[in-house]
Amino acid sequence: MGKPKRKVSKAENPFENSLKQLEAAQKIAKIEPSVYEILRTPQRILDVKIPVKLDSGKTKVFTGYRVQYSDARGPCKGGIRYHPSVSLDEVKALSSWMTWKCATVDLPYGGAKGGVICNPKAMSKTELERLSRGYMRAIARFIGPDIDIPAPDVYTTGEIMLWMVDEYSKIVGHYEPAVITGKPPDKGGSEGREEATGYGGAFIVREVVNHLNLNPKETTVAIQGFGNVGSNVAEALFNMGFKIVGLSDSTGGVYAKDGLDTTKIIPCKEEVGGTVLSCAHLGMMARAMHLDKVSNEQLLELPVDILIPAALENVITGKNAQKIKAKVIVELANGPTTPEADKILHKKGVFLVPDILANSGGVIGSYFEWIQNKKNEHWKKDDVLNRVDEILAKSFDAVLKTSQEHKVDMRTAALVLAMRRVADAIKKRGY
């Protein structure tokens, strides 16, 4: 089921990239060697086999992973993704980024990530349910509301999280909604959780614009990836007055130099199930004279002020970084920029807000869902998003000050801040 995985070179290996980022930050953070070695190493790696009876009657054994990178600052936290290209190195990298992400925004969490090698688009709903329940049975002994709290990620949904909550509750003998976040709001989830990553990205863009003294109405934006995160950041930025000129999804994208009306494109994508290209014709502003079709690779190189990669990792590399014209990059995908590209962009003077800060609105929203579950409360959407905004504004300021103090880029600054916080917890807890 699914396409064979593309062979990844060491240069593209996401975990190797995460370690390179850590090495760059260590030059500034100066964590003592014994503690730094702990920061480089996942705490626990689960490799599980999940037998699933397919609708055809045959049984297929799927491979799944759960990597708990660190629990020094609190329970591990991180999503579960279903994708044909899932690999252990990818999950290790994502779990490390979750660790630094939670520490950057000062949440009382550690980091984790999970994944199953499968092609969910080629599976029926009943097959996905059997897979999800099987995965939960395989990892149930190692997770819990105060141990490790999973959430949705690529190609996993609120419904899939509910299947997992139900399976976990059967195993422990009582209903336990706090074991997983990202549930539907009417089933123990939080209002605003689904929008939190995208809206959080927009809050970060606002902070960047204020810092650089830009005018939102004159600031052009291109967004690569138009799923949940991309559509929500587009909606939020459009409402703030920014000019969205480029959008793309997995099938390609569009560029309209005079702007696109996302209020028409988003409903088209959601209700009709169209592509960005087919929906964008409805969403062009009246003043737009023409619309150009662009590939995902071309979208990254558009002449815009702000570029927002909101799709998958390793899309900005040493091969295309020099061609990028954006003055600002706000990473809403996990690991979209390789270390080689980072160096090139920094030399070019690009102001890059790293993923561990820019897309942390999602885990902040998950944190608030977890609190609501633990307290048996339910908060309103505006209340949740206002709290997300407050934490992100404070965190952006802390990372910016660290960047200015040490004269380093924002990624290195965020990692320095995060590493010091995790290292302090490791020492205090006697690890």
C-alpha cells in the first residue's frame, strides 16, 4: 500500500539536520558536555508492529514509531503522522524539535513524536480505525496524561484521535480524554485548537512586521501548503490586511501580483474539494489583471516580502536558497529549511523565524486543551486564541532579545533559549 519511499541522503536526513542546528546553538549556549550529550539523544524509542486485517480479508503488518525525546521539563508532547515516507530518523528529528518548541515557548512539556508507515489515502475508514486502535494498543503502556500526550499530525484527524482515546480508555479501565489532544471540540477537544497553529503563525508575522516597521497593507505574502495550517494563516493574515499573492497545495499553486481573496478560495477548497489552482480563479481580487500558475518549487522563489512554508520538511535547501527573494521567512512546516540553506539565507540578510517558535501555536493550543480536560472545563475559541497570542508575543520578544544579545540568527537564538531551559531541568532533576 503506497509508494516506495524515496532514498534520503545524509545531507537531507532530518535528524542529522536537527543535530547540526543543535551544534550551531551549542557554540553560544555552552552547555556542559555531559548535559549536552543528553540533549543530543532521544530518551526512548518505540518501534512497534501493528497487524491490521484489511477489508480484503488479508492481514498486513504496519510499522509504527513513538520517540520520546525528553521529559525533563514535563510530560512528553507531540503528534502522530500517517504517511508512506515516515522513517525513524524523521520521527526522531520531529521529537527533538517538539522538545525545543515546548521549551522555547516555556510550556511545562517535553517532546515526542509518532508515526506509522502507511498510505492513508489508499485505506478505507474501517482499515484506518483498525490501524489506529492497533497503534494505541502497541504504545499504551508508555503514554498517559502525565507521561506522554499524543495529538494529530500529517494525515491524522480528530476522529482518529477519538478512536485512540477510546482504545486507551478501554485499556486503563476508565474514560481518559486528557491522554490525547486535537480531539473534536464537542468530544472533549478545545475550541480554537484546530486554528491555533495557523493563527499563531499570523500572530508571529504581526510581531515581525512591527519589529521591522513594515506596513501590512503593502506587505506581500506567499504560502506554500494550503491544508489546515496554510488556510488558517492565510485567513488570519488576509483579515489583518496583508496582501496574499501566492498560494499552493500538493497539486501546484498560483501567483497573482495584485492579490488573492482567500475568503473565496478557502470555502471552495473545503466545500468543493478543489485545488488551489481551480479555486483561486474565484478568489482573485477585482484589481488583479492576471493569475500565473506556479509549481511548489517556483512559489518559494516568488518576489514577495514574506514567505511561509507550511507543507513538509526540507523544501528550502542549499540548491534553491540563493534564489529565494523573500525578506522574511516564517516556518509553519516542521524543518522546512536545511542547515546549508540557513547559512545562505542568513548571509543574504533574510529574517527567518524558525519552526520551533513560528508553528508553536498548535502545541500551545494543545496545552490549553489538556488543561481543560484535566479541570473538566471548556473555554471559548476567542479565549484560547487570545491566550495563544499572549504566549507567542512574549516568546517572540524573548527569542529576539537572545538573537540581538548574541548577534545570531533567530533559529540559533531560539535553540539557545530552549537548550538552556532543558539543560537546567536536567541538572535540577539529577538526570
